[in-house]
Amino acid sequence: MTAELFARPRREAAVRFAVLGDSLSEGVGDPLPGGGWRGWGALLAEGVGAGPGTVDVVNTARSGARSGDVAGRQLAVALACRPTLASVLVGGNDTLRGGFAIDQVAADLHAAIGALRAADADVLTACLPDPGAVLRLPWPLARPLGRRMAALNTVVHALSAHHGALHLHAADRSWSTAPGTLSADRLHPSEKGHRLLARDFHALLVARGLAAGLPPPLDPDRPPPGRGASTWWMATRGTRWIADRSRDLLPDLLRLAAEEYRHEVRGTVPLLDRAARDATERALATLLPAPLRVPGGRVETVLPTAG
């Protein structure tokens, strides 16, 4: 009898949760005491299953990842795990790189979300706050980044609707930019921010009947970062981050800022806004049939959603 029990295959968890994305989903901003990151994905997993051992988490997210990384290696690893639940949160790094191309980002997200849905996984997505506004950059720099983020969020809205993903309007949440919910670098959530993100995703899953546990608690294990932490981050890691971006984003951003200033002087800024919207709509038109703009600036699809 004992030998027979040991010979049986290990029982699979009821939920297999694949986390795809960049540093946000890796958990940056929510450090573990022994090193590494926890993040909203691990916090959410605690409230998805019916008890201990009922959720297996495979976190493929990596800091610096772009949409192509998610649609490539991360997707392959995730699909190999046969997930029943997955999350795709990516694109912020694409907007912070030179040569940003919304058509390529849209194609990558379409491929990743579509493949996960085709594998019968429920997929979580979210729109993201504008980094230029969060960092309080001057308008010649903030506006171009704002257009890129608006394009990314429009694409995520449309693809989520088309594929039947569970979409969280995180950019609309007051906590996404509130004091105490951002880490020292102001680019990632703090522990409290990760908890709030996990809590909102949990509510989406509960509404769909996909979460059996309690929502993650909101009380942080550690106090939020103060001004000293921000100064320390800038003196250590922040300067390196800026140097890396100076070789990549900065030349492109300076060009965009100069163009922004010229249009501001001429009173033709709406032309830049229209060009960004047109590029986004063309990107979606190549992927989705008959995209339709709806009130609030979000793009949906006229076809029934999958799932």
C-alpha cells in the first residue's frame, strides 16, 4: 500500500499561475527579507486558491523586459507550465527606449495574450500610469512619454477586450501614484502598492468566480520608503539607471522634446496628438477587425470577446 502511494504522480495544484512581464511583475519595490523580490503576483496567489498548495506560481517576469521578451522566451516557459491563470503586464520599458514602435508592441502583446487564451488560461492585464507625470518631468519631455503610454494603454485596452482578458484600469486608480504606494525610485510600487495591485486583481477574479481565498491584506510588513531612501537610491542605483537611459532613451527623447517645443511655439501640438492616435489605430487595424473608439478614449472591438 505504501509503495503504491509513493508510486502515484504528485497531485497538481488546482491553479497554475504564470506571471509574465517586467520589473513590476518581478516584484521590484517589494523586497524579501532574505533577498530577492516578492511582488503583487505572489501576494495575489495567496488569495486565489482554496488553501495551501493549491496554487503553483511560475514567475517568468524580469527587470528590463520588453514586449518582445514576453512574446518570446517568457511565453514559451509559461505555456510549458500549462497555466490556468496568467498575467501579462509589459510595455513600460518599451516606452522608455529609443525607437519606440507601437505596431511592434501591439503585435507582441496580441501574440502573447492570444496564445495564453488559446491554451485556456484566464489572463490578467492592466494599463499603467504615465511615467512622465509620475516623475514630474518638464512638459517637453513629459508629453512625448505621455503619448507613448497612452498608445500602449489603448492597445492593452483593445487587446484585452478582443481576447476576453480580465483587465484592470490601474492607471485610473488613485493609489497608483499616491504617496507611500511608490518605491524609492518612483517607478515601481512600494510594498503597499504591490498589495493594492494584488487586491484589485483579486476583486476581478472574485467577480469572475476565479478566486476562492481571501483578498491579500493591505497592511505592509515594512514602513514605506521615505525621502532618505529616495536619496540613497539616486546616489547608488539611480545614477546608473540614468546613465543607461542616456545611451538609449535620452538622444531620442531630446529629439522628441525639440519637436514638442517647435510645435508648442507654432501652436500645432494637436498634430502630434493626432499622429500618435493614428499610429495606434493603424497598429490595431492590422491585428483586430473593425476597431471602434468608445467614450473615454479607449478602443474596444466590435466582435464578441473570447472566453
